[in-house]
Amino acid sequence: MRDFHAIINELKLFLADGKKIKILDKDVANLLDISQSKFATIKKRNVIPYENILVFCKHEGRSCCEVFFEKK
């Protein structure tokens, strides 16, 4: 299973959609429907927001396995 930073990087890759653009933490916070201050706190504490990620995956039709686990 991926750690917090790897999961956030996976979400940033999703947001970038293959383009060479810089995705910020605030963009990920918006994607997960979390305030920027709450996202900063969970990032500092290294806490994965499972519920928010699962809701995002359901909304986008993505498998949560793609976010939480590395491809083999």
C-alpha cells in the first residue's frame, strides 16, 4: 500500500491529466473537498483522508486500488 505522499502524488497525476502543469496541494484539497488548512494539517500529521478519497473515486468512476496500491 502506498504512503500518504505517494497517494497525494497519484491524485496530482490525475489532476495534471498528462499535461506538464504544476499541481498544488490546494488543488488536491479542492479535489477531495477538504479545506486547505485541514489538508495542511493532515499532511503534517501524515494522515490519509480515506473517506474523501473513496468519495472522489466513486464520483470519478476510478478504482480506489489505483490510488491506494502500486501497479505491478
